[in-house]
Amino acid sequence: MLELARILPLDGSVTTIVPSRLDREIDDLATISAHPAPAVTRVLFSPEDLAARQWLTGLAKDAGFHVRADPAGNLFIRWEGSEPCLPSIATGSHIDAIPNAGKYDGVVGVLGGLEAMRQLKEAGHVPKRSIELILFTAEEPTRFGIGCLGSRLMAGTTSPDEARALRDAEGRSLDELREAAGCRGDLGAVKLSTGAYQAFIELHIEQGPLLESEEIDIGVVEKIAAPSAFRLLLKGSGGHAGAVLMKDRCDAFLAAAEIALLVEKAALESGSPDTVGTTGLVEVRPGAINSIPCDVKMEVDFRDTEREARDKALARIGDGTHAICKRRGIEIDWQVINQDPPALCDPSLVALVESKAAAAGLSHRRMISRAYHDSLFMARVCPVTMIFIPCFKGYSHRPDEFSSPEAIAKGVAVLKACLEELSAR
Ligand code: GLV
Ligand code: MN
Ligand code: MN
């Protein structure tokens, strides 16, 4: 539980700030984690993820909202409008967290969205259009290697067959895990029908340093960068680290090391300042100090705001990788995990967020989201934008990720004003 924060001004007086319901809930959710505080780890369909979903369902029901899950485990927390057949207004995000993450990524959009709905209800708002808070399944790629699984299925970007073929590190399938989690039904039913939503607005921490350094309250997202990821399985030849001479080796790890440097070079020399490349996962086998690495699995994340710049750099990595492997006698299996286009946000929603921020006396600026979000895929089925709030030094995906209660409250206020207006139209 959140401690009461104490502020000590120079005159020695003490002001005690009582944490809000939302602050307490963010702290409570952070305790449902596979790693001890301050780290948060909540992998899709792990005991922690299931407990967190159950806890959230309880909060939503206590607030008088209806909760349903689709066969992929996406949760829909619905406040029925007076004209329930009209396309709904949606908000939401994710609560799964990569290993050793922080407590705000995704959570601010889910619990902040719930808080915005509760505040509107408590203030007596009667929505004409229904408002839905969506908790997306597996925004993070930790379990199945692909991010935004729930929203990909909702948008039809990933087919049910592609989803069924996914396996986690222990070889378990999505069907096996979702059924064990109580999510039944055909994955084909997850795809949204045309016109299901009138608008989707996701509240999220910036995960970058701009808002904090420029002392701006609200970022209004105009574009979400184009992510891509690929996996390489490299097969060399193992052997005794003492007995095999250097000239006779096919060391799979050395090929991987060269490829990782090529990824860096291709990103640095793409001609676009927005290209970023990360070799975030390398597994070396057999993994013994006196044995030459014969097998490597590596996964590379590669992004840009412009699809063309990214794809040109990816082609360079492809050519270079084949040349490295040929020279080193390494067999290669190149698997594309995803290669998505960027998403443009809806200009009228961008303008709406700006006007609500201005009306609340908050400073704001337009920005690009360099991280991906479920909004990237929701943009394929309805108009979207995102509301960003500052976070400490831009830190994210690490335990010291932090957004202040004041920054979160400002984001919730802007989201609330947008939901109020959109649900009344
Ligand atoms: C989302 O977590 C991302 O990696 O952009
Ligand atoms: Mn994340
Ligand atoms: Mn996120």
C-alpha cells in the first residue's frame, strides 16, 4: 500500500497528502507480481496475470460496470449507453509486464481509464454511446515472442491460425494457456466487427524523456512508429574449446556477435534519425565455457517512424547477415516475427485531446510514439489517438519507472473529458 506522502517545506511544517483511490490501486496492482517490489513481472496467463485480471474484474463490477472476456482473453469493461446500438467509445491498455518492469506501463491506461469512467459515473454523466475499457491480452511479447497479440487478433492483423501456431518457451500453445485460464470459444470470434468502435483513446506514460524535460503535462500522439522484429536461428559446429584450432571453427556465437554489430550500424547509418535497432535476446548453446557455441537463437527489434527507412535498413541487415554466415560456415534460419506499418492518429481526436488539455489549463504538445501500443492495431479498425503523460527521465521497462500522482491525475482528467464528450455525441 502507498505510504502517506509527506512534504517538508523549509519552515518545518508538514503537509500530508492522502493518496487517491487510483494511486492506491496502482500500488495494489504492483504487488501482484512474480518479482519483488520495486520490480513488476506479470507475464500473460501466469498466476500473477490471472490474479490481476480477477482483481480488476472485481473493481469494475464494484463500480457497476459489466465485464466480459473474448476467447483471446481481451477483457471488456462496459458502461452501457442510452443508445447501446451506436458504436461505442473505447479506452484501455494492458497490465501484462515484461520481466523486471515497473508499475506504470499499461497500468496507467487501464486503471486510469477505469478511474475516468468511475468519476464520470459519480458525477452523474449519462452516456449516449456506451463506453468500454479494454484490457488487451499480451501487449508485451514476453510469452509468445510477439507483442499486441490481443489487439492484432481484434484487428484481424494476425489470423486465428497464426495465433494457434504460437508456442511459448516451454512449448505451450495459446489454445492450451487460454483454455486453462478459462477463455473459451473460437479465436475467429475475436476479430472486431466493422464499426464496433467510434473512437479509441489510450492513456499511457510517455516512456521517453521529452514531456518531463520540456515540463509539458500532456503529449498528444499523432503517429505510432513502425515496429518490426525477427528471430535468427544460427547453426554452426560445436567442439572442444581446447582441441579445435581457430581456423577450423564455425562458431555460431561469433556470427551472432557480428550480426548484432551490423544491426547497430544499419540503424545508425539508415539516414533517418528515428531508426532504432536492438538485439535484445541471444541464447547460446551448449552454453559451457569449454565448448564452442554451435547454436544461437537471437531476436532483433527494429523500428522507425517511416516504414521505407526501416525496410531499407532491414534489407541491408539481411544481405550482411547472409554474407557473415557464408563466410563463417553457419546455417541460418531467418524468421520474421512482425513487420508492421506505422499508424497515423485521427486528426479530429488529436484536436479533441488538445482542446480538453487546454480547457483544463494543461500544457500540451504533439508527439510521436516510438514505442508500440495496442493503439497501433486499433487504428486499423477505428479512429485512435493516445494521451501521454511524463515519466521520470523517460525510464520504462525497468523497476524505477515512475509517473507522479499529479501527472497521472492530469492524464485521467483529459481522458475523462474526452470520454464525456465523445460518449454524448
Ligand atoms: C512496447 O512495450 C514496446 O516494446 O514498444
Ligand atoms: Mn511495455
Ligand atoms: Mn505499454
